[in-house]
Amino acid sequence: MVSFIIVNWNGKSFLTECIDAILRQSIHDFEIIVVDNGSTDGSVAFMAESYPEVVLVPLDKNYGFTGGNIQGLCHAKGRYVALINNDAILPCDWLQLMIAAFGSDAKIGFCSSRIVIAGTNQIDSAGDTLTTAFTGTKIGELHDMQEFEERRYIPGACAAAVIYKREMLDDIGFLDDDFFLNHEDTDLNLRAWLAGWKCLYVPEAVVEHSVSTTIGKLSETSVYYFARNSLWVWIKNTPTYFLFRYLHHRIAYEMASFAFFCLVAHRWRPFLRGKYHSLKGLPAMLKKRKAIQRKIRLTRKEIRQGLVPLGEYLRERLAILARQKAHKNNPKI
């Protein structure tokens, strides 16, 4: 019934906890697919020896989060497809909660977990939302884990622990291989939301996640793909009316991103390189845009009502930076 896909790159130390948590699920009708992105830490040999029941897909190099998951989907047989980061740990009733949630509405195409930063009482993501600049952002980031306890429909889910209905993926497509990593789930969230599919946040499904252990939150790799892919998300998905209606919001967002990554975080080189390559990739994104625009099923009013105003988003980002500073000064928070 369910295909779990785990993409691994030099994450051998995380695999045991991640896979054992899946094997302890109260529902047992599933398969586990581990796609290894050319690891050099012995991950493939470890998996082959320790978990012979797992479908192992060893790749010759690192194809990124998108490429790895796409390879995993090629081997997946399930009616549902669950993407789990190798540094995420599921509770034993996670799958049962998610499968039951799908039964409440035929238009639910995917379900979001309440993801908590491992070793803390802080939320990493209570699902994802979308702004008037057509960017994605986490809901509830660094809030207390006791918050966001009600089920509700949200625009999207964080791909660190998410489950998709195969029917939805057949309709809108899967992850975009050109993205490699970062904003790949925002792109998928937008396509699904605009096409009329619903995402249900399931707060009982609490997942522990060691955030950004593979590439680092502000590493050069992360910043480069953030800068490149965020523009691609906007160009690919934004309905034409909203490209012009909220163009000033997008310009403000780009200015704020430049200020943070270049002036505050001193990541000039990867940020500007990412923007340069995003412009080089625009023809390919515009070509993909045509098919996406034809699948939009929401009205302008529904789209407008579902977006978070950019000003509200920027205020929340400043609040998150303040919480990060407080957490750094007092790690027990």
C-alpha cells in the first residue's frame, strides 16, 4: 500500500534509527526503498548486510534530493509514496495516522507531519505555506512543539516527512529533477495547490528531525540552490495575473534575500552564482510553465485568499531570527 523512499548521501550514522522506526510501524503493508547517492562512507555495504529486506538502489554519484527520490519512485509500487529524510525518526503510529487522514476527503493529495527539531521542544515545520511573492515558508518554525495542535488544511508539506497519494503525483508530476535540492518541495506544493489538491496537516504525527545535517543550513551548497531555485519556483508556477499583481512583492523579497544572505550571512559568492544560473535556466522553466498553467483549477479569489502577505512573512522571519539567537544563547530552550 505504501512505498517509503529514503535518499541517503553519506548518512550511514542515521540509517539505523530511521529504518528501524519505519519497521516498527503499526501498519505493515509497505516497502522501504533506500536510494544511495554515491556515498563514500560505507552506507551501501551496511544496508545490504543489515537490511536485506529493504530495496536498495545504489547510484553512481550524487543526484541530489530530487534525482534520488525520482529514482526511488521508479521502483515504488505503493498507492501512497512517503518521503522520509534519513535523519528523521517516525513514531510507530505515523503511517496509521496518515492513511486514516486520507479517508476524510477524496481531494486530499498529501499529508503533512508535525516535524520537531531532534533534542528540543521546538517545531521545525507544521507544514508549509505560500506567500504573495510565491515563495514557500515553514509554518510554526521554532515555535513551541505544544502549539499547532489542530488538524487543518494547509498549502503544502515539508518533504522531510510527507506522504503523497499516487493519484495526485500522476496528475501533477513529481519532484523536478532540475532543482537537485532546496525548494523542490515548494515547487511540488505549488503545483498541487494550484491544481486543486488539498494538503492536510496531521499534528498527531510528530516526527523528530535532525535539521540540515547533510548540507548545513547556510552552507555554500544550500545558499546556492536556495538562490537559484526560488526564482525558478516563481517563474514556473505563478499564474500570469499574479506575476504582475504581486511583482512589487517579489522584488521586495529578492531585496530582503540579498540583504540577508550577502550582507548578514556573508554568502555573496553562492548567492550571486545561484541567481546567475537561475537566469540561464529560465528558458527551460518557461517551457515547463505552459503545462503547469493549464492545470490550474483554483480561482483568482481562492489563490489570493490562500497566500500569506509578504509583510507578514517578513515580520515572521525577523521573529525567527530572534528566536534563533535566543536558542543559541540558551540551547535548552
